[in-house]
Amino acid sequence: MGIALDDMWNDIVAEWHEAGNMKASWLPQVFREGRGMYTLRFPEGWWIDVTAIETISALHELFDGTWPTSNGQIEEPLTLAHLTGDDRVLTTAIATELRENITLDDGTLPLGIQFVSKHGVPAGQTGQCWAYWMRSVDSGLDEATEVLVSEGIELNDPDFVAAQEHCKIKSR
């Protein structure tokens, strides 16, 4: 673009400040206060690991053709980069196809998808993320998942602090 990265970053930060926005790389307090940590009990069932090579291969076999992206259609084979990337048009389309068109080998419907975090795997952790499909609610029934524990996210919560350190962000 003809401008050094540091200079561009400084320009962005200055524009944010002039517009009255939160400092760059900071989460507003309302972000933390508007969320919680939950321990859930899901119904019995299975998850689709969308980052598994078997799933990527099955996506090629079952859904041959183009995929929508935020920049138009793509015809290239899907890769891990597509599945864990920032293009929500594409990742939502993939998840929707799996949700609406897949029955597992045992005849059940998957609970949702699981995938490795694009931010990596913290030491001693799995790095897994889950997207649960609320099929019961979609059918007008009561939700089968139980909330076992619900608690706020405190500013000094060790996991919150670790996430901030890993992602190079700050919070109030």
C-alpha cells in the first residue's frame, strides 16, 4: 500500500481516538460484563469435527460445487484455512450444509460442530471450540441443554487474563 505497517497502525489509532472510539487493542468493560462463563450439560450425542481430515474429505465428496464467500463464489477445494478463517459467509454456509444435510452413521443427528481455535492451542488445553445447534428450540420444544453453572467474567479471572495475553488485547 506504500505505507509502513507501523505508520498505518499509528494512523488507525489516531483516527479511532479522534472519533471517540475505544483505544485500539482494548475491549470495553461492557464486553466482559455482557458475557458469562457457563458450564453446560449437552444431550447425549456426537459432534462433527470440521477440522478433521475425514470431514474435509467428506465435504468435498458430499457438497461438490461452489461455496459462497464474502468475496463471491469459490470453486477451490476447502482447506483448514477456509474452515477456521474469518469469512463468516463461508464458515456459516459450511456449518449450514452439515446441519441440514448430515445424518451420522448411527442414524442420529449431530449436536453441532467442533473445531480447533484459529488462535492455537493453549498449553495443557484442547483448543477446541464448539457450535451447538439448538434443534429442539428450532422445533418449538424445550431446550435439552442444561446450564449447570453460570458466573460473570471478572477482570482478574485467570482465564480472561490469559486470553488477553495470548490475543494481545487489554480490558477495563
